Amino acid sequence: MFAVLHLAGFALQAVLRTEPSSRAEQPAALFDGTKKKSLVLAVNAPARAAGVELGMTAPQAVARCPALLIRTPAAAAETEARAALHAVAFTLSPTIEDTAPGISTIDLKGLDAPQQHLLAANALTALADLGLTATAGLARTPLLALYAARSAPKSLSPSEKSSSVRPLPSALHAVLPADESAFLAPLPLATADPTPELAAVLHDWGVRTLGDLTALPRDDMVRRFSTAGLALWQRAAGGAPRPLHPVALPQTFAAAREFEEPVATLEPLLFLLRRFVDRLTLELRASQHVAVELHLALSLEDDTTCARDFRLPAPTADAEILFRALHTHLESLSTASAIVALRLTLTPARPLVRQHGLFETGLRDPHGFAETLARVSALVGPDRAGTPQREDTHRPDAFRLSAPSALVPAPAAPPVHPPLAPPLRRFRPPLPARVEFTADRPTYVWTEQFQGEITACSAAWTSSGEWWQRDRAWVRRERDIALHDGGLYRLLWCQERHFIEGEYD
């Protein structure tokens, strides 16, 4: 059994899917921009309903439909649309063929009829979500499936959205062997793609449909028209099963686009990135991979590049999660000039399958946590959000902020020898202090919170470090003091000033 996914007016659909969805239902036509007299190459359903026909000139088409959107072919858009079609086709089977632009043939060997219909219906829905209007056909031969897809009376458009599971659309034609003759007979002769010479002769004979042609004896067609007649007769009869020329699964997962006009707002950028993410995640799932990292590169109008790598907290192939990471970054991004091109690359990896430990504690939603942390970093600054880690230095309170771990580590074991000194409760920040000295011994202290006579003090302890770096060198002198009212404090001297660093319990 074979299936065919067919995109009517493929070149026009490829261009329109890169534009805002508000234009999806507007009349549009594709014109050949390489000739002096541009003619209509393809039209969508609204334009066809307004009277625009193939072969019209631009003035004729606009005269019939003043609101007509005029577009020209775009090779980059067609490449992206073809990749989207292949990504959806791979969800049906690993054996697919790039039969023609906008046509993909799939081998459904090994699947029963209900599975075939369900997969084909899901494929139409997926293509609609990607901005592509598609039809599908199921039959015993690739050619018969193509005829069924081309003859579909209704297509699933991107505007047909529903939160529930859609039933099998009427766009899907399942042609069973018993129905082949009844289905093929009324189809016009042009369906079998006869050569102009053969079409002229058969027209003179009164042959108008495939049924008229197959009613002629095959041997007579061979004697009269040789191999060309035999091939046409076989195509009119639905062809025969044949091996497909398979397309290989993608090895790299990337998408790029150059803009005709520089982009200075967020909406068109997000719209296009969503299209890219949806297609790339389909390719990831088809190849049994997940994304571990994103790389976004924005080329600016001033010939500079704004690039960012996103290390995902957990590997995933979920389009929503990947798009949220990009959206969060772009909301806080400000560039010096407009964007003229973008490139999105996903780093693939095999899904990590492991058994969690019985007492292991992890984040319930690591991607949601990472998104929240990114929003906080955008508000307070990237250097002011994270998990504090002690630095490799003797300087007290020296730390750096690092990305939080997805797994919460187990609590550290208690020390073998418990501390003998009373705990010090630090003031953050330390309290500025004025100190009175008598014979190099502190005798009185003033702060905003307390003041008093110093009745006892320890010897000063001096420490220093990182003297080889002028901007990081530090010197501290500490001593413990006791006040007349019973308070026990740590007196600190650094940066040519005195502070009360903390109070002992």
C-alpha cells in the first residue's frame, strides 16, 4: 500500500507560509518574475473564486481581484517547504520518495488499513499546522495514490484548527482495488500526462477520459504508438507497484532564511522561528534524536552577527519548549540595527534513558525552571542570578554564580569534629564603624545600630591574597571585641575602613 501527500500550487504555498497567518485566506497568485510579461503560474482557492486563472497577466488578474496578493517564486522558501513535507512524511514511514516538488510518496508496507488512515489524517493535520494545505491518497500503486490525492475535492487548510482529534478528512481518498475502475474512468485524459502529439490524436478519436483510453485494446495502442502508447495506457490504468527512490533521514538539523526587507520588529521573527522549530522537531523525532543545544545567529544590517548558544537543561524534541527558550531570549534582545538573515541550528543527541535513584531528587520541570531563570536574568542581569559556588581562594565570602543543577545534591555529611567556637552571625553588608584606639588598642566603637566601650579584644589576625592581580588583591585585619554590655563582635579592617562583620551568639 502506498500513500501520496500532495501540495497543490506548491511554489505559491511555499511563499505564503513564511508570511503572517492573517494572509492565509487572502487571494494570492504566483507570477513568473523572470519575464517581461509576467503570467500567473499558480493561484490559491480565494483567488480562484474571485476569477483569477492560470496564464493571466498581472493587470488582468488585478482587474478581476483588486485585493490580490502578487508573489514571485522563492527558492529558499521552496526548499524549506519541501523539508517540511519530508519531515511530515517521515512520520508515516521511514521509506519516502521525493517524487516531485510538493509531492511525496510513502511506502506503508506492514500497516493495516485503520493505521494507514489514521497516520495519513495526522499527516494532513501536521502539514496544516506547518502552514501547508495538503491532500492525500491511499492506493495499491504510487500512481493511483497520486491520482487520488490530486482528485481530492476538499483540502485541510491551515485555518481549520481544533483542539480535539480530527477524524479522517474528506481530503483523504482511500482507493481500494475493487474501486479502481470506477474511480479512474471519469478522470480527464490529462491526468495521465500524455505527450502533446498523443493528446491531439486521442482527442481526434474522441478519447476524453481515462476510462475511454483503457477501453481501447492495449495491444492496439502498442502497435499504433509503440512504447509511448503502452506507457500512457498503463498510466491510465493506475500503474503498477514499483520500488521507491528513498530520501535519507536528515543528518543535520538547521534552518536559515534571508529577508528581502530588513526586520526590525519581533513578530515576524518569532513567526518564522516557530515554523523552523516545528519542522526541525519533526525531523528530530523521525530520526530518534533529541536536541541538547540551540544555536541562533542573527545577521544584522551593519554586517555584524548576533549569536547565542542555548544549552538546554534537559534534552528534548518538544517544539513548545524549544520555542519558549528562543522567545524568552528575543524578548530581551536589542540589536544595533535591523536583522537581514537568521540561522537556527539544533545539536542532536540520542535520548538519555536511565533509571533514577530511589532517593534522587530532581526538578519536576527543568525546562520551566530554566525559562523562569532566564526571565529573572533578563530583569536583574545575567551575572546576578544562579547558584552560588565557593571560589578557590582564602578570601572570605568569595563566590561565583553558576547555572543551577537539574539534580538537587544530597546534603553534606556532618563534620567529624563539631565546631568549638560560637557561631558568627554575619551582617550583610557589614556595618560601617568608627573605632577609637588607645595605644594601638581599640577602646570604643560607634555604628548605626549600637555603640559602646570595648572591654576586651583579641590580637589582630591579618590575611591577604591574590596580590599578583592588581584589581583583585585584598588585605583583611580581623579581631574579636567584647563590649561593656556583653556583646561579642568581630571587628574588621579592610579597604582603609573599619566594619563590624558579625555578632557571635
